[in-house]
Amino acid sequence: MLIKHLYDYRYNTVQRLTVICSLLLPLLLLHSCAGYQNPPGRWVAIDASALYFSGVELKDDAITSGYKDTCMEARQEIEKALISKLPAQITPLALYTAENPPAANAKTAELKLFIIQCDIDSDQNGGNFSYYLSLPLRVKLTAGGQTLMDYQMKTYEQIQLSEPSPIFEFTFAEAEKRTLLLFDGNQVWLPDNTPAK
């Protein structure tokens, strides 16, 4: 009887572990496939008590395709996503924006984001349209009159639609997520090819 009880207990434990593993494995694989990673580099401390995010800049000459509305949407959506998600990423630093600027005496680092180029190519196959977004960014962080990080990264996105316009269809997720990855509390990631100045 004792042997049977131990066997049942062991069988049930193995069964539970099998179920748990079968549920977790797809989530882990999905995370590893969809996740982004920082380039080789190191963490550098941000000597400040707050971060001022001045927004995303997009100049007219950076728009190199006929989809100006989508490029303007990229600027707005990336800025909105970062304002929403940066506070959790940079805690214990406070976040200030153009609508909520820091006090003049606050020890604040400044984050600037520039869309270097917004280029959208398209391709039609029958009734389907493919759109290819190339959106290189420049992420610059300064504190105390010094540049802590000045990093350029290339981001891309591809969508397929049945409509002949990409407006409101791109997610700009790579630009948002890779920018957020550059911050961890009061630290910023300094890629190897952008030495501190």
C-alpha cells in the first residue's frame, strides 16, 4: 500500500511538472523570438534624480517617401508609448516631459529622440499590398552638460494589407521597445561603439 501511494505521488508530481513545462515552454520561446536585445556594451549610472524626455523629433527632410501622415504617426505613437512606459523603466528616477517640465533646480538628465529617416516602400501583389518601414533613430542622453549616450539604431517593420494605405497600421514596436531597453532604473546602456564623452 505504501509503495502504491509513493508511486501515485511520484506519478502525479511528474504529471504536474509535465503540464507546467508544456505551458511555459511556448511562452519562453515566444519571448525569446519576439524579444529584442541591446548591442554589446555596458551599463552606466545616470547621475540625476529625474529624466526629462523632450519628445521625438522628426524634420521634414527626414521623410523620404510619400507617406508623410504615417511618418507623423510614427513620431506621435513612439513619443506617447515612451511617456507611458518610461516611468516604470527608470524608477527611482522621476520622469518629466514638455507638458510637465522639471523645476529649474532639479538635477535632471535629458533624453532626446530623433527620427533620422522615415522611409516606406510598397509592393503590390494582386489585391494585397506590402509595406516596408525603415525608421533609423538617434537616442541621446545628456546630464550635467555632458553626453552620457548618443546611439543610432536601425528599426524596421513590415505589414501586409488589403488596403492601399498603411496609415494607422504600423505598430512602431521595435523603436519603442529597443529604446526602453536602453534604460534600467538609474542606469543607461552604453553600446560599445558609442564611448562616453
